[in-house]
Amino acid sequence: MNEHDDPEKSRELPSTELYPFAPVTQGRLDDTLPDLPAMEQLPDSQALPDPGYPEMPAPAAEHAGGAAPPAPAPASPAVPPEPPLPPEPPLPPDRSADRSADGPSARSWPLPPGQSPRPPEAQRQVWSADPYAPPRAPAAAPPLHGPSVPWSQVRAAADHEAAGEELAAPPSLPAPARARPGAATSSAVTPLAEELAQRPTSEALTSDLLLTGKRAAPDGGWRQAVYHLTGGLVRVGESSASARRRDLVSRIRTPVVAGHHRIAVLSLKGGVGKTTATVGLGATLASLRGDRVIAVDGNPDRGTLSEKVQLETTATIRDLLNRRAMVGRYADVRAFTSQALSRLEILASDRDPGVSVAFSADDYRAVASVLERYYSICITDCGTGLLHSAMAAILELADQIVLVSSPSVDGARSASATLDWLDAHGHGDLVRNAVVVVSAVRRKGKSMVDLDRLEQHFAVRCRAVVRVPYDPHLEEGAEVRLEYLDAETADAYLCLAALVADDFAFPP
């Protein structure tokens, strides 16, 4: 047996061939490895990054037995520990109930009698991963502290400061009492709503308020003479007549809510100025409004509406009915109408005396369906009868009526009989909304008719009554020109147009 085969002997013999630098201790070979430095652990790729601040210990109340939790092991000896955070200052006693007792910054101080150190479960803070979640319920939020100053006192202080005066300091207001969560606060909200309602808005900055030296010059009378004599330095206030006219014009320009409004001018008695009232009303509306106004001759016999304006075409309603399928724009309709200087358009009826009935109820409905697409207001000059074929469609489509009467006994009776017939045939709404025109077609003579009683009779049954005085220009029976009317007659038609336009703001 070779000595190399014995393992015991092989360990006693130093082998300089295999381990030339190995030390020999008591005849044995020391095969222990030398001390090497500790290897740095590689970071875990699945672990979260270090936030950079020490982990806060959980309170002792959360551990069994009340023992303090074990101290966390240091992350690495190579990272120096961070200095401890300064102690958080204690909160005031009145807000101690709003903080959770199990939070990281809880403090122990004497609590009021009967108050638990931990709030009920419904009021405890619940941690949420949502960074936009509120820290507490809205009902658990503490009330605001500090007195509130009313807006009126702030405005008063600013006014006195601008005037160079000293304003006495307002008395200190007591702090508002703390309300329970969910308690009604209507008493505190009501004064704030009243303060907001009294604050000035942009509507208060009108041109009359800011441009005091840019008022318009007087429109006439001695006020205008004083204005021109002083070179515009003296401006007298607006007269009552000017203010009244401005109000009437504003009412006349009321927009048509329904888009199209139909007015029927009628009377059972002829020769009372019905056609003249139609042209006067239509010319006043067309001259003061920006939309289109048309007057239609609805007389079944030979109507005279076309004689009140200068004709531009010989076309009639019958021509429009025959070619209504070719109408696709306003210019197509304009080829069948004549326009006056006041921008009022006239659609004449058939002037052939051999034609007894110009158009029927179906024909009027067809014409009305065409005109409502291109005009805002349509005024129909009806005939003297109420039983002809077109009258049924006129009353069916009319939004309001204008009843014309003369200041005579027979004229008043005919007008009142017209109202009776309308009431009896289911047109009571038109009667209550009607406007009666008492038109004087003759010069003032020794008439014994009491116009006040006549006006009172119609005022009880209808919405309004307007008196149109005698005018020599209207007595001519020719073309009606507003600039040729007397001042009283023009003012009467202005009032009539304003009363009719009051109904434009309501749906049919």
C-alpha cells in the first residue's frame, strides 16, 4: 500500500506542489479559505423603490397586549440613517375631535367628559388610494372662523375713503356658533343671497348713465330752438310727447314670436273706412319695422285695396294661385305684389267686374301657406259680408281682428252685430282680443253721437278702442301717404299699430 493511498497520511504531508503558499500547521495543511469582503446584494427588480424616508411605527394600540412594535431592521449598512423628524406641534383643543385617533400624528390630551378618544365608525377617516379624494366627509368639516363683513359696509367704506372722510370702524361681530354636521343653514344663506341680489350688475352700465353729455338733440318745439340758439350747450329734457312716441315705436317693433301673424280687418257696413284703415295700419307697421308686411285684398267682389298704392304689376291673387308651384323664393312672390313708399306690399284681387267670387276658402288657405314663408305680418282686407266662402278660412286662420266702425248709429250697430255673430259662431277669443277703430270719414258737423259712450260700449267687449279723426288726405280716396297725414291722424295710426303689435309677443 502506498503512502499516498492513506488519506490520513496525505493530509499530514505538506504538498508544496499543489499548495505552494499554503501554511503548514502542526504537520497539517490549512485548507480554509481566507476572509473575503462581503458581496453587495443586487437589488430586486420586482421590488418597489425606496421612498427615502424611514418607516413610521404603528401605534401600540394596534398590537396585541399593547406592546410596542419591534424596531425595523436597517435597510443597508451602507446607507446612513436619516435624522429624525421634528415633533409635530399639538393641535388646538377645539379641533382635536376632527382628527382620527389612530393617525400617525395623534396626540393625547384631556378630552371633554363623555367624548370617546376614537370617533364613531361612520366619522372615521378611511384611507383611499385616490389622491383627489377629500380628507373628510363634508359634514365633518369644521366651520369657518372669523367675522364676515357685509358688502354694504365694504361699499360704504370705499365711498367714504374716496370722499376723504373717516368711517367709524364697524362693531366687532361675534363669531358664528358652530353648527352640527348636517344642520340647516338657511338663515345664514338668506342674507348672502340678498346681498348678491343687491349688487350692481353689467345691466346698470347703460349709455344714458355713462354718456351724460352725448344725449340726442331735441326733436322739435321750443326745446330744439333753445338747443340750436345755445350751440348745444343747453339740453332740455325730453318732452312727454317724445317719450310717448318712443314707447309706441318700441311696442310696434315687437318681434313676432310665432314667425307669422295674420290680422283680419272687417266690417259689416261699407263706406266706414275699412280699406283705408288696412292701408294705414300696414304702412305704419312696415315703415317702423324691419321685417316684411303684406296686405291682401280678401274682398269677394271688386276690391279697392289696389287703389291705395301705386301699382307696379297687374298680377292678382288668381295669378299667384295658378303659379304657386313655381314659387321657391321671395323674389318669385315679389313679382305678384306692389310696394308702396312705406315698404308695405299689396296683393290685389281680381278687378274683373264679371268675376263674382275672387277666390274660395281653399284658395285663401293656399295663398296663406305661400305668404307665411316670406312675410312676418299679413293683413287681410275682408269684404262686407260674413257668409261668403273666403270668410270662413279668413276667420279660421286669423290671429286677431280689427273691427272698423263709423261714429254713427248704423255704423255702431253694424259693428256690434259683427261681434255678436262672431260670438255665436265660436270666435269668442277673437272678439275678446279685437281692436275696434272708430273712424271719422266726414268732417265734424253737428253730430249728436256720444263718442264716449260708443267707445265705452266696445271697450267692455273688446281689448281696446282707437279713434281715428277726420283727415282730408284720406277723404280723397287715392293713394295713402303717411307724410301727408295730419299729426293727430298719424298719431292715431301709431296707437293702432302699437295695440296690434302687443299681440305679437304671444303665441297664437
